[in-house]
Amino acid sequence: MLEIFTCILQALCRNLIYSLFMDVSKILDPLNSAQRAGVCHASGHALVLAGAGSGKTRVLVHRIAWLIDAENTPPFSILAVTFTNKAAAEMRSRIESLLGIPASGMWVGTFHGIAHRLLRAHWQEAELPQNFQILDSDDQLRTLKRLIREMGLDDSQWPAKEAQWYINARKDEGVRAGQITLHRGQKDDLHLLQMIEIYKQYEALCQRSGMIDFAEMLLRAKELWQKRPDVLQHYRQRFQNILVDEFQDTNSIQYEWIKLLAGETGRVFAVGDDDQSIYGWRGARIENIHQYSRDFKPVEMYRLEQNYRSTANILNAANGLIANNTDRLGKELWTEDAEGELIQVYSAFNEIDEANYIVDNIQQRINEGYQRSECAILYRSNAQSRVLEESLIMASMPYRVYGGLRFFDRQEIRDVLAYLRLMTNRNDAPAFERIINTPTRGIGNKTLEVVRTTANQQNMTLWEAVLSVIENKMLTARALSALQAFIDLINEHAEIIQNLSLNEKIEHVVHHSGLEAYYEKEKGERGRARIENMQELIQAGVNFEAEDWQTEDENMDELSAFLSHAALEAGEGQADEWDDCVQLMTLHSAKGLEFKQVYICGVEEGLFPHRLSAEDPVRLEEERRLCYVGMTRAMENLSLSYAEKRRIYGEDNYPKPSRFLKEIPQQCLHQIRASRFAQPAVSSTTSRYTETPQTDNGMNISLGQRVLHPSFGEGMVMNYEGEGRHARVQINFEEVGSKWLVMEYANLSLA
Ligand code: ATP
Ligand code: MG
């Protein structure tokens, strides 16, 4: 009620200002004419289809300000979908700074954030318990592992990971276990039938324990529309303006959800770029862009062609690369910006050399006046970050990893949260499993097996099963007393924390759960870091703004809001978010962002394009789009690097440079060789060289040197060992890969 009143008051103020000045220059001045056309779009739906850095997100933000200021639309009627929570926060603040006043009542968030908000407000209609908990992907995997075991299946034959993919993919298509229709050939497919059974049992288990996973959030939110026309009608009337950023990455269910919400009267304003669709592997459907024009009529199409982000060199390189894709809608992109520096292509000796080169280069940029936060290192796989982090630590350079092991994913943080979760909802099975014996309290596997079997046989939650095991004295007195102590611990402290503030609740659990004492025993830096992280969590409780999570018709308590926040905050931000540190992230999580200096590392066949995608033309095009996304994050400088030798997942590899490097117009590139930074292969057991060996023609060989072989062509010296006639050299050839050669006969010359 208060919110509606504030909205009306704000609208009146705006009207007054507007009628006094009729001035919308703040909104329109910073736009070019194509962007202005989009922002001032008159009626019906709109699609802004344009390349990277052409101002799509800017148009979306200014469109919202335009709706509020020029069209007198109440913020209350606006719903905007962004790709990350961080983008949502930025969008809101940019809109408010354009308007000069707060735009309360507007909903801005990710699909998951918005679905979650709806489900909290309508938990009854969505057939959920009021205190339902969110299963993040790690919890989901554990739950499935346990379920598969309980179903008596061999988990080597039925990996939980596969079941997780299968279930999430069906949910993303909007299909429940009971709704799967089998084609004729599938009726005898035992594997598929078993998967469906796992899906079915998993659904039942989640429902019983009051838990929903990420995919479920979207599915429930869509089903809420379908099952409750009254609720849908309410939101249809409310959200007359629906705006979606990064539209190319919506999946089926998100698309359907928007369609249902828009109904006959809602106006949809979508912005996207088919060349940046990078989530096909997770169910995103690029076809939604085509489908949109058919489903939403009339649609006015806007194209933006000027890029404002990158230098001409970077843009030409990215345009040249993406031109190799066949399945494109086709867009022109140009810039008025200067040529800029050439793109550096660094051929590193190994991954350590690559990391050192990048850190060294960042230091140079900082000396030139860049902020650390204006430099980003992007990689294809999370596993690449460790070596980079080591180099950054050695150089004492602050950095932040997005999307890696995020704060809320750290072991000790998950432990504390699990205590809080179980105190909130005793049926939360993953939380139960996590802390039943952490810290150790003498509850062994045998005891747990009895509890799990009881739960399974009697269709109970684990918590209920413990109570039943105690009541029926199903174990030894010692085991029973250990279980009872756990039950008492949770019950007693749940009671105590009830009237404490959020941070006091967290603090209480840290001190009294035994976790603090447990981790204090862990030696060295690691133990200290864990204790510091727990302190940080208490601080997060102090800073947490529960209001951000409340809606006008929602009654979520502060702790539940905090726990939801922890589960939803997908690798995005922590307390030090705005500190000046180098930014590390996967290429996927760099979407929508921009940095003055970008390093893309590991540009190698097998890593990028990923070996699982290289053979499949459709997936290869998605990898190329991912490279395009990465390159177009750079504003002033771009560096691409590959290693001649890479140790990853515990194995040595000798990859070839990525095909993407060949596809970029060569005049945009400046090749740099490893020699300046080369160093011995630190971890290699074979690099016990004695003296610099000589080739048969008297040439001295050094690590990292480029050499030429009469039949194998050009390559780089990776290693050598032995002396005199026994000297051997390992060379990574561009065409044929790694080979050991006997120096005496190798017939090498300098490349
Ligand atoms: P992406 O495809 O990567 O999401 P985008 O199309 O959403 O990019 P924006 O992020 O909105 O592009 O804009 C890219 C950069 O260009 C931003 O720094 C933005 O502030 C700037 N920009 C956009 N339009 C203009 C303009 N008309 N004048 C000056 N700068 C602009
Ligand atoms: Mg954008």
C-alpha cells in the first residue's frame, strides 16, 4: 500500500517536473539516431538486434527512463530481465541517475531472481512450503548421488552428473517426469526409462523436503501462470512493459514465461545479438529470435551498427572471426574509434610462462595509468585459473575470480549455511547430510546407512528418520546418543537464534556449531583463511539489505532471504566487489561486460575450441561466438595467448594454436614469441638438462627457441636432456605435435 502511494507521489512529482520543462535531453542526448529510434519506440513490441558494443544495454536502460519520464509509465508496471544480478543492480542505478529520483516498484533481475521472488510471494499457489529452500547445483548433485544409491543403482553406471543434466534439460523444456512421451523406438530403451524413473523419484524427494533447484524455479514460475489464471491476470495487468536484455540466450521455458506474462496487452522490448548466443549447451535457443517475430505481433525491428566500445583493430579482428560462422542473421558493425594497437598474440612456452607474461603485461598497463579493475583475464575453463592466480599472488597483485569458487561456495561457508538452513527447515536433506558429522561427532557411515534406509523405506525425510531410529532404538546406545546430541544441538540453537538479528544468528552458529573450533585446528594459511571467511560471512549478514529481497506482497523473513541470496548469488559479487583488483573469469561469465585491457588465454585447439565441440559443426560455431564475445569485451587492448605445452587436469599436453587465431585477419595481429619470458618447465620431471646442447651443425639450443626441421617444419624447443651423442631434444611442431629427436641427427636450424 505504502509502495503504491510512493509511486503515485513520484509520478506526480515527475509530471510536475516534466510539464515545467518538457525536457528529456538527459535521456536522449547520449544516443545516436538509431538508438533514439529504439528508445522512443511507439507501440507494439520491439526487437533491437545488433552486434557487440553497439549500445543495446544502453538503449534498454534509456528506454526504461523514457517510459517513466516521457510516457508517464509508473515504474510499478515495468519488469526488466538482465543476465546477472550485478547487471540488474547497475541497471537500476543507471535508470535512477537518469531520472534523478528512485524508481521503486520496478522489478529488475535475472530470470531466476524474478521467478524466486514470485514463488516466495505465491508459495501456496505454487504448492510449496513457505520456507522452501533452494538447491544450488552442488546440492542438486549430492541429492541425486544419494538418491541413485538408495534406488539400488550402481552409480558408476548411473552417474549423478548425467542424471542432473538429463533432469535440468527436461525442466528447461518445461517437461515433468510424468509428461515425457516416448517415441516408438524409445519404449524399450532401458537407459532412458531408468533416467525417467530417477527424475520421477527426484521430483518426489524435492517435493517432500521442500526444496527447489534452479531449473525448477523457472518451471514452477511458468506453471504458476498456467495453473493460476488469477495470479497471471494480476501480473499481466501490472507488468505492461517487459524488457529483456541478452535475449539470444533465453531458453524455451523463459521464452514461454515471457509470452504468457505478456498476454494480449503487455509490450515486450527485447534486445539481443545472434552472434553472442553462447548458452546453447544449456538449452538456450537462438531460434527464439526468429520465433519472437512470429509470436509477438506487430514487432518493430531496430538495428544498431555503430560500435562504441572497441578500437577499429579489435572490431575488425572480431568481425573477421565471426564471418567464419555460416548460420548468421548478418550485421554490419563499424566504429569511428581510432585504429588502436594491434592485438598481441603471445606464444608461450607453457602455462606458467603464459601467466607470467600476462601479469607482467598488466603491470606495464598499470604503470601507464590503467586501474587493475580495467584489466580482465578470460579463460575457457575454470581449471585454468589456478596458475594465473599463482602468478598474481607472486606479483602481489590483487585479483578477483568471478564464477570460480565463489564465496558462498567455499567449504566453511557452506557448512555454516547448512546449519542455518537446517535450523530453518529440518527437512533440508543436503544441509542435513553436510553437517550431520561435520565437525565429527561420532556419527559414522553405518549409522547413517540405517538412517537413510529408514528414510527410504518409510518415505520420511532424513530428520524424521533420525527421530524414528532413536524412538525405536534401532542402533547401539552409543550411536543413538550421538544422534540425539545432534538433534538437541540443532533444536536448542534454532530456538536461541530466533530473536537474534541476522548477523548475530550467523555469529551464534559459527561459535556454537563447533565449526570455528574445528577449522581453528586446521594448520597454516588455509585454516586462517577459513576463519576469516566465516568472519566475512558474519559481516555479510550485517551488510545484507533484506529489503532488496522483499516485495510488496511478500513475507519472507530475513534469514530465509539471506539464504536465498546466498544460493542465487551465482559467482557474482562479494564484499570486495568494488576494490581495485584484476578481474578473472570464464569467457561465459564475461558476457555484457567491458574492460580496457582483455587477455584471452589458452587459445589452443582442444581447449578453445573445446575438444568436445571441435568435431561438431554446430558446437564449433558456438565456440566461435564465445571467442567473439571474449574479443569484443576489449575496449583498448586485446591480448590472445596460447601455450606450446600445457599441464591441465594433471596431464601434459602439446596443443596446436587454435584455429581461431588463423581465422582472424592477420593484419590485426602482432605475434610475440616466448623467448623473452621463457623459463624451464618447472614441473616437468624430464627437464634435467645439464648444459646447452649443440646441434650437429654447431647451433646452440635453448628452451623456447623456434627451430626448423626439414620434414616436420617449424616448432618450439620444449625440453632437452643428455649430453654429447646422447643429447635429445623435445620439440613441439606446429603441424605434427610433440616429438623427441636425437640432436646428432635432427638436422635442425633456427626458424
Ligand atoms: P554487448 O553486446 O556486449 O552486450 P551492448 O550492445 O549492450 O554490448 P553497451 O554495453 O550498451 O553495448 O554499450 C557499449 C559501450 O558503448 C558502453 O561503454 C556504452 O556506454 C557505450 N555507448 C553506447 N552507446 C553510445 C553512444 N551513443 N555514445 C557514446 N557511447 C555509447
Ligand atoms: Mg549489453
